[in-house]
Amino acid sequence: MQTGDILLRDLEASGILRLTLNDGARRNPLSESMLTALSTAFAEACRDPEVRVIILAANGPAYSAGHDLKEMTSGRAGPDRGRAYFTRILGMCSDTMQAIVNCPKPVIAEVSGIATAAGCQLVASCDLAVAADTAQFSTPGVHIGLFCSTPMVALSRNVGNKHAMEMLLIGDMTSATRAAEIGLVNWVVAPDALRATTLEIAAKIAAKSSMTLATGKRAYYEQREMTLKDAYDHATRVMVENMLARDAEEGIGAFIEKRSPQWQDA
């Protein structure tokens, strides 16, 4: 199945949904049409009970080169020099990144090529990331007089302050190995092992209770914005409700009885 020509959709029987950026000839820019397609695909995936894990991959030499600068430049034609257009397109991008974080299904970036600017932001917004050892990452806006302020939000929530500022202030390419060292990606593998490795990780996650995963993912992103005390209070409430869920009762029972759990996803 396809969600438009620029974004491919493939749902496996195991519940693993592969979304593939398919504008490789243009380096998969986050154009208005791509952002619309991504937004629609994530909204549908979040509601689809058959989807358990989402892999976000890309065709072509680039994972994503970020915003479509030619499209952005054409937006300057209005009497406001593009203010309304820039506000709308950057708002669309921010909404898409937040949709990934807020989606109850775990999202894994499968990065085979370069991911720059908003493309790097896309990787940072995913819950996990697997990269080919040939992949590279950067937030190069400073080279063209445009600080990567919106990519900064996701980047700064994945890597330490010094590492984030290094990428933002210098703008040079960061290797996949270095990206793993600073926490931008989880795993670095050979290009020919990328898809299989990502699928293996996705399959392990898909085998878990989707209720448990959704509960945990939501709580993780909520608590990290809180004070320590508020985070513990919130996590305690979440864990009490989780303990009362059918799948927690089943999972603990299965562990004690040394058998495989039968999830109800409830």
C-alpha cells in the first residue's frame, strides 16, 4: 500500500509498519507534500490496532536533506516576505515531529544515508534509531545564515548540551559512529545489515503488549519535562494503573508460572 507516491506504506503480518520516504531523487526533502503525507500516515498508524511498531526508512542516497529550500524560497513572494508561509510550513514540521513522539506506537528510524537539518530532526524525534555505518548527520543551517532552531529542539533532547551545540554552531557532518557515541542513534551496522537489524529490533518490540508500550512511551516523554518530585509522583500513578491492567496481571503470572504470556493488549 502507498500513502501517496512520495511515502510508501507496508504493513507486515507481525504488525510492523514500514513507512518509506520515497522522494530519493530530491534527497527526500520535508516538503509540504511530504509533511502532509507523514502527518496522515502517523495519524492513521496511531489509530490502527494492527500496527504495533513503526519503522521510518528512506529510499535513495539521503535519508532526508531537511526542508525544501527551493519551496521555502518561493514562499518569499508574498507581500509579507514569506512570514505567513514560513510560519505555516514550520508549524507543519513541528506538528509532524510531535506526532512521532506522541504516537503510542514505538517508532524506529532506519537511516541509510545523510540526515541533515530537519532530516536530522526527524531521526532525533524517533524513539530509536539504527544507522548504516555510511550514514552522516548534521544541522548545517549556520552555513547559510539560518540557525537550525527547530531541529535544535529534538537534537537537544537526545544528546548532551556540548554535543548539541557542537553540531548546531559548527554545522559539520557527524559520522554514524560519532552519532552513536553522543546518543543520536542507538546502533550502527553495515549497510547490507541495516534492514535486517531494524526488523529484528522491531520484531522484539512488536512481541510485547501494545498497551504496556503505549503506557510507557507516553509516561517517558511526560516525566522528562517535569521536576524530579513531579516525575516520581506521575510515574507512581502510571505504574499503579499499569499494575491494574490485564496484561500486567497476565505477564507477571506468566513469569511466575514460567510460561509465555498471552497478551490482550489491555
